Amino acid sequence: MLTYIIVSLLALILSSVCGFIIIPRILKYCKDKNLYDIPNQRKVHKNAVPRLGGVSFLPSMLIATVIALLVWSYAYNGKKIQISPWTIYFALGLVVIYTIGLLDDIFGVKAKHKFFIQIFVSSLLPISSLYINNFYGFLGIEQVPFWIGAPLTVFVLVFIMNAINLIDGIDGLSSGLSFIALTGFFYCFFVEQLWVYCILIAGLMGVLIPYFYFNMFGKAENNKKIFMGDSGSLTIGYILGVLLVKFCMDNPHVMNYRKESMFLSVTLLIVPVFDVCRVIIARIVHGYGIFRPDKNHIHHKMMRMGLTQHQALVAIIGLAIFFIVLNNALLGVFNITILIFIDIFVYSFLHLSIINPIIKRKGLKPFQEV
């Protein structure tokens, strides 16, 4: 076990080093080509900032993962690394979604085209026989047939990709929430002794460290600040979605049956998932198109409360950790259905009884159009 921990740590360190090497070169390239995210009414930042930080994610992660796996193989006297069919499909989907995100960051891609690509890469999982096949008792449902689980898997993946993309509204938020989720998935797969997944997750966690540094502490005036762009948010969202489905799937050939599998996976992504659901409901209630941009995500509302970007970041990260601690504490007390409704109640109470009243006292509207 110690060997696996060391190899995972190696992947994290290598991807971090790659990130610190690659990101300054991306910043220089963006400056030379004038590739910036320009401020507008909906965006929080006031200066033009390069938006290609996510370009470093996939190469850094792959370099670190490949080297770490080779070290692992050498440590076990040339042990072969088995590549399953679903791994090939996953790799294909990852390259496609990373590429479409990169094209969008540089040239711009129509939303409907991105949406169709998201559906395509999400469909690769059920095609490779990886899909949500068990609700583990949620709403009294256990086993789920393929004809329900396959489209549900596609929906979940597309939803998570967009949730990570939409929560990327202030410095450090998307990367911070993703790092927490990846840490949780690392622990889940570590407990199941699925070491290849641990190494892959560690590689992605590592590249988020240099990105977080440049995104949070870099100065736009010195060309040191960077955003992840769609190449980053879609890549992270796709990987998180795949990890969720992989851990949720009831497959006795891979890991033991765990009744809490789906609930724990959702808990790790609860803030971005709940935020998108709440925003969609709010748009419908106010007669606002569900695909029209607005300023009603949780970070927008916290800043209307009077918090700074960094204060809002700390508050939202704290909220994500709170839900993880709460759900783990209550897991043995209530069944999954009751726990989900408790989470919905707590999140709704936060907005309706705390955040919205504070915003109103400041003379502002809880729902704000662009």
C-alpha cells in the first residue's frame, strides 16, 4: 500500500511541476496573440485576463500519470497495466471534450455545437457498458435497467460538465470545489484499492495547484493571472462525471457493493449541482429563459451580500465541506432518500432565510438579470 501512496504522490508532484512550467508559457502566448477574457456586465473581473489556463490540465495530467504508472510497473517487476475497452472510450471522450473546449477558448464555438459534443462524449460511457445501474435505495429504487441508466448517465455527465463550467465565476472557486471533490474520490477509490484511478486523480489534483496559484494570486497587470476557460472546466467536469458514474456503478467484478456509493459521489459535487438546479428553478419562476445568462449563481449572490471575491470563495468552500461532514455524520442515521431531502432543505434555507433577506436589506433584488 505504501508503494501506491508514493506513486500517487509522485503523480501529484509531477503534474504540479508541469503546471508551473506550462502556465507561464501559456500566459506569454496569450499576450503575444492577444487572447484575453474581456470583462462585461455579467463577469466579476475588471481587467482583461488570459483564459487558456485549462490548456495545461490534460498534458500535465497525462505526463504525470504515464510516468507514475511506469514507475509503478517497474516497482512490481514489470507488471502489465491492463487497458479495458471503457478506458479507451474514456480517453477518446477526454481528448474530444478538451479539444472542443480549447477551440471555444481560442475561436469560439456555438453553444449548441458544444452541447452536442457533450452528449457525444457522455454517450461513450454507456456504449462501453459503464452506466448508472443502481440507485441504492433512493426513492425505494435499487437496480436500474440499461434503457433507463444509459440516458440517465448521459444526462448526469452533461449536467456535471455544465455545473463545473457555470460555477467558474470567481477566482479559485471551480478549481477549489473540484480539488475537494477529487480528494473525496481519491479516498473512495483508495479504499476500494483501485490504484490506477488514484494515480489518475492525483495527477489532476496536482495540476490544479499551480493553476490555483496563478488564478488566485497572479496580478493581471503583470500578466501573471489566468482563467481556466472551457478547456479546463469541461475537462475537469468530464473527469468528475466519469468518476461519479464509475464509483456509482454496481459491478461486483470491480468493487464491493456499497449502499452509500451514489450518495457519497453526489455529496462531493453537491454545491455546483445544487447551484445549477436552483438557478434553473429561479429563472423559470421569474419567467427568464433557462439558457439565458444572469447573475444569480451562489457567488454572485454572496457578493451582492457585500462579500469580497475571496470571502465568497471561503464561504462557498466552507459550505461544500459542511455538506460533506454533515452527510457523512448522518449516513448511518437516516436512509439516502431522507438525507437528500435534508440537503435540499438546508440549501434552500440558506438562500431563502439567510442570503435573500440580507440582499433585500441592502436594497437589492435576489434575482438579478444581466
